[in-house]
Amino acid sequence: MGSADRGIRIVLAVIMAALYFSNKVTGTAGIVLLVLSVVFLLTSLVSFCPLYTIFGLSTCKTKEQKL
């Protein structure tokens, strides 16, 4: 997971948690939003997203090989 991806996930997690705790989003949608924010925060902290592995995606910059 690239650093830009990690940063975006952290920002989204904070926004989603703020929406939940300020009671802007309540009920089932609020709980789903809170769970998503926790998942985004955890995946950004460990720099690994299981869905990227399943779909074969990567947001890391590849290192150029020197000849």
C-alpha cells in the first residue's frame, strides 16, 4: 500500500468516525460507517489491504532496477 493510499484512508476514517460520533449518521448506516472507518484505519496502520491481494492491485511505487 502506497503512502498516498494510507493517507487517504486515514482521512476518510477520521471523517467517517466524526460523522458517527456527531450523530450526523445514525442507525445501521452509522454502524456500517463506523466499522468501515475502523477497517480503513487498521489497514492503513499495517500497510496491507486483503482486497488488494484478491484483486491483484497495488498502490506501491515500484523500484526501478539499475543495470
